Amino acid sequence: RFFMAKKSLIVKANKKQKFKVREYNRCPITGRPRGFIRRFGMSRNTFRKLASAGLIPGVKKASL
């Protein structure tokens, strides 16, 4: 179950900030700002869902 972030916050995060430290990562699918995995470019919730479905190449479950 995924909750979408507010559209205004997603748009705000995508704008170039005046200062570099104000920029932060958001999941492109759900817009979630926390639990972002840089290596895959998405939030942990989205990563888990896609990895379980086998949609991320090179990733497999550790247990059955």
C-alpha cells in the first residue's frame, strides 16, 4: 500500500534551490522523501515491491 506525497512538495523538491544543502532526494514513483536508496534511485518501499516482483535486474531475495 503506497501513499502519494503532496504534489506541491514534489514540485518544490524538483526545483533548483538557491543553496545546494536545501536539495533532497524523493522517490520518483511515490514521492516519498525518507528511506531513499541512492543506488537504485527510489524509496525502500518501492524498491522492496519491485524487487519482490523481479523487476529490478541484479537483485534477488536473500531467502525464499
